[in-house]
Amino acid sequence: MSASKRDELVQKALKAFYRDGFHALGMDALAKETGVSKTAIYKHFRTKEELILATLRLRDEQFRNWMIRRVEALADSPRGRLLAVFDVLAEWFAEPEYRSCMFIKASSEYQDRTHPIHGVAAEHKKLLLAYFEKLAGEAGAKAPKRLAGQILLLKEGAIVLAHLHDPDAIVADARAAAEDLLKAAGV
Amino acid sequence: MSASKRDELVQKALKAFYRDGFHALGMDALAKETGVSKTAIYKHFRTKEELILATLRLRDEQFRNWMIRRVEALADSPRGRLLAVFDVLAEWFAEPEYRSCMFIKASSEYQDRTHPIHGVAAEHKKLLLAYFEKLAGEAGAKAPKRLAGQILLLKEGAIVLAHLHDPDAIVADARAAAEDLLKAAGV
DNA sequence: AATCTCCGATACTGATCGGTAAATGTAGAA
DNA sequence: TTCTACATTTACCGATCAGTATCGGAGATT
């Protein structure tokens, strides 16, 4: 299998795991869906867990790239970008395939904090937090770390609730909250 | 099986599903753990899904009762109670068995919005939202619905992140954010 | 005491789980 | 053309999945 075939497999597996869940999707079904036989899959990934880790690493890269690019396309100022986070979330929630956050789901199914999958999920959120912290610092917030943490709290809450309730109402509340928090942080 | 035996089974199943996840825990393992044979379980629940629904309904009742009682024990005023929500969360996060929210996990594993399990999860969050809205109204907030939604956002975000990062830091950020949002709502 | 009734434990169903051994196909080199 | 080497498919492994048929044994009825 060529490197590009492998990437294609991981990309398709990503979609399938996101749609069905990690335990719910078996390797036979995955092979059928991707068109890659199980033997060929296991040539490149020693276990199902390793394949899942590869999909999560791809998702981390894709999601953060997408979010940051969209945020920077929507606003120029650091303050504007902190608020644009919620406009980008609104775009995401509006996708018909939206099904919450893959990392939240991963950490739900692999709950042990020492589990590698749990660790990748935690790391993904840390990297987003670091981005928010950079924006908060540039915006001149009194306590950039705290503001970044609060934006992340709103973002994660919105992701969970948009999956359960009305996404538009959720994101409106979250954005309004972010505005209040920015003001409170002197931004 | 007596009614109390049935309750005991649901209680034990609740613990087990919360610990292991819904797909990950099989009925054989559940029977062994609860000490109730599969036949006896299926006498009272036609399918695994029905048992899961029963555990979620019990969890909903137990969790909301517990949270409301603790909130009302910690503070007298509506404003104090809205903030006390985060002190109660801190208590929860400190439990060694803490593993995020059972309803978030349920909606992760059963993602289809038309699925009964997904519906029970959505309903649980709606009931908590209604409680927050009542407190926000009593506290004299300008827009009680919005404030309640924002408190819920912070709560859900905190639940998710406390499972991934440091719970103490998360809950501190969430509580500080809630204070700012209360002030912005004129409370 | 003898019989009846019904609950639950044992043991099983076919399907599917993650993972692999063996067989087949296919390409290039000699 | 024939051999080699590798990639891929088919068929399989024991274990476990959700769910059930069977049968023994305890309690109630006569």
C-alpha cells in the first residue's frame, strides 16, 4: 500500500469512527467501507487502537488548521478573533454530519487517564487552549490564561449542547457569554 | 425478582456502565458483576437498550436530586446558589470514580438524535437548564433564559475538561466566569 | 405428602469481535 | 518463460456479542 493509500485509509476511517463510534465500528465493517481488506489494514497498523490513534492525530491536525484558518479569515484583531471562534463553531454545528467532538467521544469511550487515546484527546484541547491564550495575550487581557480557559469552557460546553439541543440558540448564548467575559477581562 | 432486587440491579448496572461504557460492557460481564443471571435480567428488560434507558432515568433522578440538594445546602440566595453550582461540581470532580457525565457519554455512543437514549440525555440537560433558569429569575437577572444557558454551557464545558485536564483549575476558571456573567446580567 | 407452578441458572444460538495463517494474484528480473 | 518477492484476498482462529430454550429446584396448593 502506498503512502497516499494509507492516508486515504486513515481519512476514511476517521469519517467512519466519527459517525459510528469507536467500539461500535468493527474492523470488518471498516474494511468493507474503506475498500481496504483487514489484512492490508493490519499491515500498517498493529492493532485497532493504533489505527484509532492515527485517525485522532489526523483529526487534531485537520481540525485545528481549519478552525484557526477560519478564525483568522473572519476577523483581524485578537479580540475579534476570540469572538470569531463562536462564528466558526456555528459553521461547524450547521454541517449535517455534525456529531459533537471526536476527542470528547474518544475520551468518553477510553476513559482511563493513562490510556494513549485519552492522552491524545487531552493534548488536542491543550493545543487549542494555547491558541486561545495567544489571542488573549495579544488582545491585552488582564489574565490571558484565565480568559483562554474560559473561552475553552464555553467552546466545549457549546460542542456538547449543540449535539443535544438547538445549535443556533447554544452558539448565541456562548458568543454573548464570551463578549461579557472579554469585557470583564478588560478587552 | 422483587422490585427492590430490580432497583438494586439497575443501580449496579448504572455503576458498571458509567465505569466501562455502554458498548464496551457486555451483558455476560454485567450479569457476573451484578450477580443477576442474564435470564433474570431479560425477564425485566426486553433488550440491553431498555436496561440502559432505565439506568439513565435513575441517574437523571439521582444526579439532579443530589446537585440541587447540595446547591441549596451551600447557599441561601439565588445568586449564591448559581455560584454554588460550581462548588458542587468541584465536589463531584474530586471523587476518584469521576469519569465525566453519563449523559454526555450516552449521547456520544448513541448519536442519532432520534435514538431514545439520545433523547433521555437531551432531556436531562433541559431539566437542569430549567433549574438554572428558575434561579436566574429569582436572582433578578436581566435575561434569565440566557444566563441559565450560559451557566449550563460553563457546567458542561467544565465536566468535559475536568475529565481531561486538572479539575481544580477548570472549576476555578468556570466559577470566575460565572461571577462575571452574573455581574453582566445585573445580578 | 404429592402435585403444580413458576423463577432463574446453565448452556446454548448465530453473528460478530479483533486478529492471523495460508493461499492467490501480480509485478519485475533473469 | 520462469523464478522471485511482495501485496492482497479468502478463510479461518478462539472469544465474546445480544438474546433464548431448556431444565432443575423451591414454594405454594391440595
